[in-house]
Amino acid sequence: MDFTLNDEQRQIYEYGGQLAQSFDNTYWLEHARQHTFPREMFQQIANDGFLGMMVPEEYGGTGLGMTEMMLFMEGTANYGIPLLMMVVGPCMSLSHLSKHGTEFHKKELLPAACKGDIQFCFAITEPGAGSNSIKTKTMAKRNGNRFSLSGEKTFITGADVSDYCLVVARTTPHDQVSRRTDGFTLFAVDLKKKGVDKQRVKISIPLPEEQWTLFFDEVDLGPEDVVGHIDEGFNILFDTLNPERIILSGLCCGLGRFALNKAVEYANERVVFGQPIGAHQGVQHPMAKAHTNIEMASLMGRRAAWEFDTGQPAGASANMAKYAAAEAGIEAVDAALQAHGGAGFTEDTGVYEMYPLMRLLRTAPVNRELCLSFIGEKVMGLPKSY
């Protein structure tokens, strides 16, 4: 495994600095505080060719891999620009449509999505089926070669700014399948269809992307809306979960670095008792420890991305990367807050507002307990706990 970035990967990683010249952390914070989607910034990202990184060139993308996607996320977060819609759209939706979608998806929707003309969100979580996706109740009942979709999905990022949603539903009830992972089908649902409604979930975190509950009431779907094979959607779902963990590990590491960089600058400038506060070990050591953990988590994320791109089992590394990065990110923001003292809690510094997002990513979209249970069982050989 070679950790050296090639020229293209280096340019992708450093793109965050270029983007920040026009759309910096202040721009992101303004939209986060107002809960307004940063459309101009996303259109710039689309114009620069980054929405379709994991989509083949023949469908309007650039045909790159998980490594490049993670480098993009980490690189933009390095400048205080964490982009959750890049997770649910380009990573979790577009890449799977390019592999499993119909000709309509590939030739019509993907090129438009890569250009930023349309957006995708992803829906799996339900009020009664959070981490336990097997208990999904949203049903797509068959009627010949068509389906009637009914159910409810919640905590759907960016549903208000999306045109389509990749929806995980059951096409066979769980009590009628031989294996509990059978009976799932993925659909690309046009959110303008009759029978689709939404309601905002009020999240007390400054974020430009809002959360929504989606309601489906006998939404008519056809074979052109099916992603992959009927009743075999759980296989695609597994392909979705590891990339989600990997790309979010990059976001956590980048945002942790951004917080620490702000703290280093402040600790060098702030003079108390005749010397910069950064000279005191009580300030310096927590920051150095957090920096070390950020860099270790970043390496695990790159290993997970490399395994994914080379076709190797990436579950262990992906879960370790997500766990380590979320913990390191929280530690980094906490150290940055402590270094800033009271100033860290003012809107002028913008430090505290990083903490709620980092704390969220310890819990969602997969909590640390499930990551640790996976590691305990699948990696270490301990008894199954869930």
C-alpha cells in the first residue's frame, strides 16, 4: 500500500483551499446558522466536476474511486466546509445508480446530477427501524410489473433540495422470506410524484442541510424506477454502508484539523502572564494528542478507501475509521474550545458551532456502539451482540 498521492489526488485534496477562496467557512457558517442550502457553492463544485467523481465518464462523471471521494471530503473539511450532501448524493446515490441503475437512470438522471441540475438524497432510516434496517416497514406492493410504495422514512438529509430519493423498501414482507436480508428493493423515487409528502425534523445543530421525514402514500412506481434486482436490494445496501463510513471519517478528520488550526493560531497570539498560552503544556498537550489521533484516523480512512477501491473486504477498516475519526474529531474540537477559553463560545470565532456536528457524527449515521460491536464480532471473533 502506497500512501503517496498522485498529482490528480493531490489536486483533489487541495481543492478545498481553492473553493474556500470564494466559499469559505464564514460562508458555510452563515448558511448553517440560517439552515439555508448553499446552492451557489454546490453549483461551483458541480461546475468543477466533483459531483460525479464516482460516476463513469460515459454517464457524465470522472470515473474516480472511493479514495478520491474521501480526499475531496477531507480536503474541503480541512477548510471548515463540511458537506453532508456530498455523502448522500454523489457517494451513496450516484455511485450506486451507475452500477445498478436502469438505462434511464444512467443516461438521463446521472448526467443531469453530475452537472448539478438535479440532486439525490438517500432514505433508509424509519421511526421504528433506525440501526436495525431489517425491521423496515416501508412496503412496495407489487401489481404486475408495477409497485405501490407506502411508508415513512425519517432523518433524510436534504430532501427539500433533492429531486430524487434512493429509497430502501420491502417488496416481500419479512415473515415471508427465507433469509432476513431477502425481500428488499431499492427505488429511485421522483419526489414530485403524487403521494410523496415531507415534514421538517427540527435539528438543534447549525447545518445548511436540513433533516426531513418523507411520507409515501401509494406512490406508483414502475420497473424503470427499480435500482438493481427486485428482492435483492440488501446487497446494494451493504455496498452503500462502507462508503458512508469511509467518507464521513474524512469529514471528521478534516473538520478536526480545521478546529486545531484555529486553536494553534489563537494559542500563539493570545498572551497571558507574559507568554503565549500555547507554551503551557496544559494547553499544548491536549492539542498535540488530538492532532495525533486525527492523523491516525485519517490513515485508517485511507486504508479503508484503498481496500474498497481494490475490491477487498473493507468493513473492518471502514468501521474502525468511522469510530476513530468521530472520536478524534470531538477531541480536537474540545481541545480547540478549551484553548480559546471564553472566546471559543462566541459567534465571532465559530469554534463552538463545530462541536454539535462532530458530536452528531459520533451517533449518526451509525453510532459508535455498532461500530465497536462490528469490530468485536467480525474482527476479533467475540460473540454476536446484536
